[in-house]
Amino acid sequence: YTIKKAEFMLCAAWSSQWPDESLPEVVMAGRSNVGKSSFINTVTNVQGLAKVSSTPGKTRTLNFFNINDEIRLVDVPGYGYAKVPKKMLEQFSEMIDNYLRNRKNLKAMILIVDYRHKPKDDDVTMYDYAKHFGIPVIVVATKEDKLKRNELVKNEKLIKETLDFDPSDHFVRFSSLKKKGVREVWDCILELCEE
Ligand code: GDP
């Protein structure tokens, strides 16, 4: 898949401000600091694209990116902060719930996890959420470059076991550093967006 255009569209928390439902969307979720911004920059091949969405004030909203006027990637704020005020956490959950539950053109979730570690409870919750709503998931195990060869299979198994991975979902070994897995990710996205 050739990226001819990748641009930040808008950020919006509530459905009244979301773009129309004319294009397929893929939502991206992951714990803060997992490497989600790097992932976005790497798959779009636009350095600094994800930075727009991490500027203050935009971190608690959904961020919509237009890819080739064909597909939208939707960035969800990173979860798993220890010190998020309860009120904010509730708003965050409500926003994501509203999006996952009601968005007609949502085709898939990309769940980004750290390939080195067992997924945390938050990751399992997010995966369960997607499964609950019948949303196909592409699990992207990032920072692959930090693993030793003998850990690749072992950690994939651990991640899948912890998530209670549905065999019809996708698992992609990814590294932003090595630009590994970009093609596989787009193959999965296109497959799911065409359905
Ligand atoms: P975010 O908070 O999820 O958006 O995470 P970032 O994309 O900002 O990445 C967090 C840290 O992990 C940064 O220091 C990145 O350089 C590093 N990082 C992200 N992806 C990779 C990767 O694939 N390999 C390695 N070695 N480091 C990575």
C-alpha cells in the first residue's frame, strides 16, 4: 500500500464533531509510552505526524488522520497513566465506549503492546472490549528489535495467552526502529477495510 497522503484531520471527543462515516476507520489503542506515536509515524512514513496529537489539550480526544483520502486512522489517547484523575478517566472511558459502540465505519482496532512484556490488565480490558463489540483486532507487538531471537516465539505465546487471543485476529511483529512489520500492518488493514 503506497502512502500518497497522510495528514492530521481533526481532534474531537464527541460524536457531533467526528467526521462523517463515509470512509473506513481503524482505531489505534495502547498504553502510554508503548510506542504508539512512533508506530503512527512509521506506518504513515511521516515523521512527526503523531506529534500533533500529543500537543497539550489534544491528548484526551480522538485524533483522526486521513490516509490517501481512503482510510482514516483514529488515535485514542494512551491509557495506563497512574495518576489520571478519576473524573478524567470516566470521561475517557465514556468517549471510547461511545466510539467503539456506535461508530458504523469502524473496521478494526490496532492494539499496540510491548513485545517484551506480558500485557497489562488495561491491555486485556481493551482487547476484551473490542471482542465484546465484535471488532477485529490487529495486535501489534512493537519494539521487536529489543528482543533476543529465542524470545520471539515465547513472548508471542505469552501475549496471546494473556489476551485470550482470538485465532481469527492478526498478530504482527513490529519495530519502528527497524521499520519492520509495516507491510504486514497495511495488508491487515486493507483486508479488514475491504470487508
Ligand atoms: P507513545 O507514548 O506510545 O506514543 O510512545 P512513543 O512513540 O513516544 O515511544 C516511547 C519510547 O519508546 C520512545 O523513547 C521511542 O523512541 C521508543 N520506541 C518506540 N518504538 C520503538 C521501537 O520499535 N523500538 C525501540 N527500540 N524503541 C521504540
